[in-house]
Amino acid sequence: MMKIRYKNKTFNLRISRGGFKIQREGSDRWEYVKKEYIIKLCSLLNATFGYKNQPGRLKLNIALDRREGIPLTKQRPIIWNTAIITNCLFPEQTLIEDGYIVSSDILKTEELEERMKEMLLKEEVVVNVKGKIPEEYISLTEFMEG
Amino acid sequence: MKVKTDIETIRRALNALQVILSEATISFNSEGMLTGGIDATKTTMVRVMIHSSVFENYQIGSQLDITLYVLDLWKILKKSPPKGAIELNYDEEKRLLEVVVMSEYMSRYKLRTLETKSLQLPKISMKSAWAGKLISKHFSEAINEISSYTNEIQFIGEKDKLILHGMGETVEVDKVFTKPMAILEIDAKADKTSAYYSAEHLMQIVDAGLKVSDIMLLSFGENSPMYMNSTIPAKLKVEYWVAPRKHV
């Protein structure tokens, strides 16, 4: 799990089962994020983001059923978002060409995570522990009775 | 187990739950359906109660606990038509929750539930010094706007008003709530009570509270959790406890 900061807000980023998920710090929920955050993420990764027909809200999840030879626009958004982001992380491996996914090699989670860490470490990144109480709060556990 | 009620009540209840938890235990007993829990970061707790009288058909046998991935159920409810009925049938042996949505046509879903965990809703000790009944809509608008400037909101409770103060990098904002337009009742134990809470936490839960009731009961104290209560009498009760922020 990694932590990224944007607009004074902190997000936890994790890759599980080959998928990206993002969570606002303090929240228990891994959720959809606004396009601007994804664009920022791509900029942190020194990558470009841009593809037509982007929905306003994108989900950073890697689908395991990435299919070859199908135009990205015909894929479910979840898939082509994934392909775009993955391509940003591994520019030397062409996953997308002329709007088509050309390789369905599912990248190993560890490899993907290592690459992200390496790139994100250029910015302010710390490893977060799941469920850690953010330092700026007084935990509810301190108020529990019994 | 087999229970049936209107979609809207369940939707409001699940919305209140899903803003905090992705996994929860729902407990059915003679009083009704109780669920909730504390989030992983231990900064917010939610308790949601639907009274048994709301259910048209309430067959639960003895108490039954079901642990599930809340977002699965929320996905169904979110897309369900505004009017209609919902029936929940639970197969204990297979640990399958059947959700039947009845409107112009019927939709049937089967959800795999998780290993049952007991419902944990610890009692939170409050040092509340200010309490009030607020108009949910105005409160929600104010929280949403302040959160666009800052992630920390200072609550200043006085004898005749409540001030929400936000200090952004370039903008400072005050929202002043007074009777009778924005606050219906005030119970202040001190001349002035001040506490800080996360705008992001509040934004989500106040919005969920607004969907339950037009009036919200709010109480807080210095370095104490904030308590919020949105209720539809004899139907649905949604409560939140939010951890205070350390102000530096």
C-alpha cells in the first residue's frame, strides 16, 4: 500500500489481485476517483493520460479478463482504464496500439507494485499500514466504554 | 429467514452504512434489523436500525446475523426503482442471501455472504457540551462548501448559535446557524464549545443523513467525538460517531 498526496489530501493506493484501488485517507472505502486524480496520478508516474470517451469518473481497477483484439471503446471502461494506466507504468511494453489492446499478458502484481513504488517514490510516498489510525485524529477507541 | 419491506427504507439504511463500511454484519432480531460498525481507521462508527414494524413480512425465527460485502447489496439497491418492495431470504446452510426486488417487474439476486462475525457496536463515551437540532439540508450544504476549502472544520457551539469555521490556504469561511431557520433547538452547557472534525468524513455522512431525515440531531464537545442522529420515527434510525481531529 502506498500513500500519495494531492491537493492537501492523502490517498492510499493499493494493488491487489492485479488491480489498482484508491482510497481517501480516513475512509474505510475503496472507491471511484475523479478524473483529475487519475490525471495527477499519471503525472506523478511521468505518464500521459488521454483517451476519448473517458467517463467523468473512472475506476482504477485492473480487470483480469483483459481481452485482445477488441477496440478499447468496446471494452468496459474498467478494462480500458486499466490498460491505459498499465501502459503508463510499462511504456516499454505496448499494451495499447491505435486504440486496441494488443497484449493480454497479465502483469504480475508484485512487478506492477514494485514499478509503482519506484516511480512514486520520486514524490512524497510512504508505506501505509492498513487500518492505521491517521495521526491527526483521536481514535474512537479512546472513547469506547468497557 | 424471510423479510419484506419497501425499497426506499432499505436504500436509505444501506446508503448510510456504505459510506463508512464495505463489510458489515446485519443482525435481525425481534426489534428489527440492526447493523453498523467502526471503520478500519477507527475514526467513524455507524449504527443503523430499522424497526421490525417497517417489515410487512418479518419471519426471522431467533436472532440471525449475516455478514456481507455491503457494496454488493448497495449496488443492487442503488439501481433499483424508487418505488417497490424488497424481499430478503437467507439460506443459512448455503450462506446465500436472496434479494428480490419487486416493482414493475421482478429482479432476483443471490449474494454470497461472508463468514459471520458478531456485530460490534461499542458504546462511545461522549463529553457533549453542545447539542442542537439542525435542518439537514443547510448543514449538508455548509459542510460541502467548507470541504472545498479545507479538510478541517472547527465547530463553535454557543448559547444561541453554531458556527462552522473553515480555514483554507487562501480562503477563510464561517457558516453561522441560528434559530429558527437553520437550527430548531439548542442545548449549550457552556458559553462556547469548540472542536475540530474532518470535513471529508462529515461530508459523506451528513449527505447520507440528509437522505434519511430533514432534521438532524448533532452533539459535540471539546476533544470528544461528534454524534449525529437522523431518524424517521418508528421506522429508521441512523447514528454516527466521528472522531475529533487534533488541532495543532
